[in-house]
Amino acid sequence: YTLEYKMPHSCSIEPCPKASHPGMWEVPMNTLDDVNGGMCSMADGCFYKEDSDEIQRIFTKNFLKHYTGAKEPFPLFFHAAWFFNRAHRKQGFLRFIDSILALPDVYFITSQELINWTRNPVPLASVASSPIFHCNFANRPKRCGKRKAKCELSHKGDKRQFATCQRQCPNKYPWVNNLSGQ
């Protein structure tokens, strides 16, 4: 949703927007229901049995709550480490993806595509031909491979490390209202 207006719901983790922010958009982190009746925003905060069937089941159960309800987007957010050295998690998650992609009106899209569609919605019958959803990125820069610059910059009292394809690191850590780091 847009932040043109004050945020329409409560915010449990500070700092929270208190006013409108024209031009800014938000893709909310919806909570997942875990097997103990608790709620979590990311899979590594949920309780579940550590096997591929249970992994598939918890995502399917939460997806169906959205799909059979108001059909609002079902964004998924992960820490990459959740998948590391746990083949059953990847297996269960990929089975979940395969199962829901078999539905005729389910698509996996990026947050940017979701925002673009929210700004300019098209009917479901036109999604496949819509310029919003595509894989043709003519202006996408090529991968930089090993030519990455490794940067370490201070930001909000912490050292942040990242790699960039730029030949040199930015002067400041790139952040909201200073994406280029100048």
C-alpha cells in the first residue's frame, strides 16, 4: 500500500511511520501461524516439525488463509540461513511452491511488480501479456562476477559490509533518501 496517507494499522516494531510519506510504498510482512498457535513474520521464527512434509504444510495452511479469504497478496520473507544445511526445508518449500503454482490464478512476483500492479491493475485474463510481469530486462546490467568492490561503511553506529559492482565504494552507506550513498 502507499504511504501517501498515515499507516492504516498498528505497528509492533519501532520505529513506525507516524505521518504520510508521499511517493513511498510498503509491502507488509504478514504474520504466519505456526503449529503451536503462535505467530511469526519469517519462517525461522515459527515453530514446526523439522521435516519436509511439515514445512510444506505450514506454508500451504498460511497460503490458503489468504487464497480462500480476501485474496490479498501473500508475501514471503526469509533469512537465507533458514535454507542452509537443511535440505528438508528446501524440499518442503519447493513442493509448496509447485503445489500453489498449479492453481490457475497464482503467480510469484517481486515486490516491485506488486507495487506496479497496485498502481496500474490489469484483469487476471491480461496478466500474462501485461508489461508489468515479464522477464525481459533489457537495461539490466550484466553480472559483475569477481570485479566486485568490497565495502565497509558506518551506518547508524554499526559497520555494514556489502559488495557492489561499482568500481569504488560510495561515500556513505546507501539508505532511504540517499540511494546512491553520496
